[in-house]
Amino acid sequence: MQKHRKVRHDSLKNKFSNHIKSKNMISQKLQDAINAQIAREIWSANLYLSMAFYFDKEGFGGFATWMKKQSQEEMEHAYTMADYIIKRGGTAKVGLIDSVPDTWSTPLEVFEHVYEHECKVSRWIDELVDIAAAENDKASQDFLWSFVREQVEEEATASGIVDRIKKMGNSAIFNLDQQYGSRK
């Protein structure tokens, strides 16, 4: 009798845990796509760190501080995405991280690069939302929409800096540098 109850209990436990696991499991396709984005976020962090080094070398400590904050923010995105994959029963991975550029001619060129890069990141995030929708994964869609909203802000900020540098010209570049150095 004892053996019968244990077997029945184990089989119910397995059915229950399999049901829970399947409900929380992220699809392999979406997991792979988010893992690819994790690598891109780390690459982005490295890009902004490289830009910070450029600015420090050129005497723009304020812009360097701004870029270091951007770098930290990108790493936070990578951590958040990895945590999400794990919560959904998947495996977070860090893929190959390519080297980043390290040479620019002017602060304007750097911020134009930032704007172009943020537009590219927006397209990647949009693709993730599309994959989540195709996989009918509403939880992941909801999770990813926070990044969509953030990218609107990132593009607007980078575009605004480019516009300010163009309008104010080189004569005001050190004032802008000081202003952006106060970023929290």
C-alpha cells in the first residue's frame, strides 16, 4: 500500500512539475535571440567605454563621464535579459564579443555614431518583440516592450546631443562637455 501511494504521489508530482515547467519555459528560438541581444548589449557597453576613453584622452571629461554611464546602462540591460531568460527556465549565455572602434575625429562624430548605433539597437529590439509575438509569448512581449520604450528615449537623447553640437558649434563644445558631465 505504501509503495502504491508513493508511486502515485511521484507521478502526480512529475505531471505537476512538467505542467509548471512548460508554462514558464521560454522557446529555444526566443532564448537564442535574447542571448544574441545580450552579446550586443555587452558590445554596446564596450563601445561606450571606448568612446569614454577617447573623450578622456581628448580632454572632454564630461562627455567621458556620460559615456561611462551609458556603458553601465548597457551592461544592466545584459544582466536584466540574462535574469529574464533564467526566470523563464532557459539558459543565458554570453556569446562572442567583437572588438569595438576606438578612433573618432570629433565629439560630433562620436555622438553621430551613438545615434546610429541606438537606431540599430532599436531595430534589434523590435525584432525580438516580433519573435516573441510569433512564439505567442506574451510575457516576453511585455518584458521586451520596456526596452522598446527605452530606445525611444535613447534615440531622442542622442539625436538631441547631435543637434546641440551642430547648432552651438565648436565654440560651445566645452560648455556642453561640462553640462553632460553632470549626468547621474
